[in-house]
Amino acid sequence: MASETFSKTDVPLKAVFVIIGGGIAGVSCAEQLFVEEPDASIILISSSPLVKAARNVHKISERLEEFSVTEESYSALEKQNPFCRVIEASAIEIDDGKHEVYLCNGQIVQYAKLCICSGAIPNVIAKENSFILGIRDTETVQEFQKKLSNSKKVLIVGNGGIATELVYGIENCEVVWVIKDKSIGATFFDAGAAQFFLPCLNEAKHEESVPCKRLNYELEGTSQQKSTIGSALGPDWSVNVNMKGKIQKERSIIVEYECEVKDIYSKAESNNKRLEKSCSEKVEESWPVYVELTNGSVHGCDFVISATGVIPNTSIFNNNKFLLAEDKGILIDDQMKTNFKDIFAAGDVCSASWPLAKHWFQMRLWTQARQMGAFAAKCMSCDLRGETALLDICFDLFTHITRFFGYKVVLLGLYNGQKLGKDYEIIVRSSERTEYVKIILQEGKMQGAVLIGETDLEETFENLILNQLDISVYGEDILNPDIDIEDYFD
């Protein structure tokens, strides 16, 4: 049984389709079900009164899309479809035999088909330390803003998307960035791209200098109830977030490469260990917390931001014995099915276990959460009719579009040579402060690409990766800016 106790109500709620999770995957699943099964009853279970929805979808190519994420009241979903109901509660147990979901408020929800979209939780470096804040959802962003407004110096741990956006966005506050890699942003780009971005670190932000085509991340209303785990942040989450500290000075960012946090000490503990004397910078004041790194450095700061990835949120389903991958995600097949009859999963909570296409792999990103949620809806609809869904084309090619340091960043296919071992070559074109283009070639065929800036090469490179044309005859001219390569391959 689940650890949380509750009193079951007498009359269960019933729906053909039940979805656990109000994040991008869950809402995308619900909205696709509106299309697939317009007359079917749907219940979405959300631990928050606000849900995440993909809006302003702009199709750049056949497989590449950019969109904004809006945090809306769940009533917006109910207005879209009269057969949809949203319940604000947490799911605490599933009885797969009875096809029932038990909620923290005592309600029981019966389903014909269930989709688990419970997302992931922050992999915080030290969960019980009050000086450490993990950023994952709107609630933690609000706590971050409050802390930062009274801070002179913060330490950020992590090298993924959220960490990179924080480093770029924070103003009026010193920043120490702790990464375990040899270069910044290693989750998304190589050392060459990192070198392209380095000049952006210690200069004032110039939002207007680089055109931004994507609409802003928006918030509608505020939650008065503290949710257990909020939904993941979407693209451009930082655009409307005030990231200003309490000191007026030029940007100051120190990057600590190839190291991790060894230990964290309060002011009292630092005095006992005499860490203050070994602090990396000379200071005239003491700090609330000191962080000792594995490279021997010690930094004092006001608080620590842990942006060190996520863990699939499967703990509430331990009673069900779902088959899990090594990364703790629920294993799903190419129909988004788990090992339990009539239970599907989508988004960050799951791990793909079917034979993957050569140029696709799973990353826990909002783009894939949206794709998986929508495809899970198609699979659930087909399963209801005894049919098999054709695998969506979004699983043919890894695609992701985002922004770092004010630049558009497009990632296609095996953009960092994933799956290729060492048997590939790289061709790069770089123009300082304007663009960075990298392509991955194997046996003369394009396998992946990184596009930074307004290159307008996305569609051409997508087609080259999918078509696997031998382009070795063009050599490095494939990236010659004086040659319109689109003309070669129209």
C-alpha cells in the first residue's frame, strides 16, 4: 500500500481515459484525445491548480517545431472539451487489477485506459539543506526570485539548460558556476560552441541584439496552494523572471571546470573547519554558506542553486512493480505501453525501450514531453479500438530548438556524435558573435548538426540527415557561406 493514508469515497469517478499529471506531456495527451476521441470522457489528475500547455506552435520544418508554454488554470482545459474534467489532487496509488487510481483527497478514479505523465523531480545535490534550492517548476522559481533579491553572491551547480539560462540571466549578483565537464553547456553543445558563447558570460545582457522569434513564456494567475511537485518549466521560462540581486556592479562569473561539490557548510561549521581562510576569493565579510569543491576550492555565497538534472517521478507507483530502465524511468514500448495492461506512460517519467531509429534518442526535454504525450493519446485511442498505432515521425529524428545567451540554438540528429563512437568527422563554420554551425559526417553522410544563430539551415540539414545523401563530394563547401546549399538539395 502507499505510505500516505486516506479515506476512500463511496462512489468512484469514471472515465474512459485518465491521465496523471498536469505538465506538458499530460496536457498534450488530453488535448490530442480531444481530437482522437471527441466524445470520450477524460479525467486529468493534476497536483496543481495550474497546468502547462503548449501554445503558439510554429512549424519550422516537417519535424522541428517551436512553441511557447503557458501556465493556465485547469478550467481552460475543461472549457475546451465538455467531456474533460480536471481533478486537483495527487495520485498516490494505482490498482491495476481494478483499473482504479486512488487520490490523496480520498477519491477513486476508474479508467479504461490510463496514461502516467507524472514527470520528473529535481536531482538536488543535498535535499535537506536549507541553503540549497533546486529549480524545476514555477513554485521554485518564485522562491529563487525571493532569495536572489537579497543576495550578493550565488553558486550554481549543473551544466544543463536551466543552469545555463540562470548564469546568463542573473544580474546584480556575483555567480560561481560549478560544472563537472571541460566546457560549459556540455549537455547541449561541444567545446567549440562553448567557446563561441564564452564572451557572453561576463557582459551585460543585450536582449535586443539578437532577434527572438519565439513568444514568451507566460503565467496566468498564481497558486495559493503549495503543490507537492509542480510541472517542469517550458521554453523561455526565464524571460519574464526577475533575476536581479542586491548589488550594483558589472557581471562577475567564475566558472569552476571539471569539479563537483564535495561538501557544504554553514557559517558555524565553516568556523569550526576554518574554511573561511581557505576561501578562493579574498572577502571582508562572511557568508551564510560555504561550498567546498572537489578541486580544493572553497566559495562563500548566500545560497546554492542545484540544477543537476532530474529523476523520473515513479516513487508513488512502487506498489505496482513497473518495469524500470536504468535511469529509473518506466519502460514503455512503441505503443507507449507499460508492462501493465491498459496503462501507458509519456514524458519525463518514462524511458523508451523499443528499437530506436538511428538518429533519435531520448532526452528529458519539453519538446519530447509534448511529442510523447500527443502520441500516447493516439496509442490509447487505437488500443481502445483494438488497433496498433504507427510510430510517429517525430521519433525518426532528434530535434530540439531553444535559446542560450540570447541566440537561437537548433539541435538535429546525433548533434554531438551520439551512438557513433569515434568514427566520424566534424565540419565547423563560425562567425564571432553571429553564428556557429557544426555538422557531423560519417562515410560522407550527415548524421547531426548544431546551428547557433539565425542560420536558416534547419530544414535543409534535417532532410540531409533523413535522406542520408552522400555529400562528401562537396567537402567543406557544404558550409561555405557564399554558396546557397539549399539550391543543391531542392
